Amino acid sequence: MQVEAIKSFDHGGKRKRGDRFEASTQHAEALRKRGLVVLLGEPSADNPSTAAGEKSSALPAAPASPKTTAKPSGRGGRRRKDAASS
């Protein structure tokens, strides 16, 4: 099976990033699980091809609104309560 190195490593000799080489199916799968290579000639499970059929009717996700936080007091201490009205 043809694979391409993602990182430099040692497997039957020095393999540098971008090197393409042949490996058995078991070795190729083991190296892929460790994040060292990508398998060539097969669709990647991380980036599947688009599915056949109709487009999804779901709307794209809206961006989340930022969390609002209380503004800290000027010197960073606790805020004092104003004098109670009588």
C-alpha cells in the first residue's frame, strides 16, 4: 500500500515529511493510527467525499454570541454599595 509521511520518523530507514513509500496494509494502518502517514489512493475517513443525493435542508449553524461579564471595579476590589436612601 502506498503511503506518504506526515512527520519524520524511522521505519525501515529514515522517512522524511513528504516521502512516499510502500508498506504492508497492517504497517500502513498502524502508522496511520499513530499519525505518521496518510494512506494514498483511498478516501480519507477524516475528509469524506460528498454524499450523493439531495442537499440538506438544515440551516448552517449561527455563530455563538460572546459571553457577557460584569465590568470589574476601577481598582480591582469589591464594589461598594452607595449610601442607602432614607
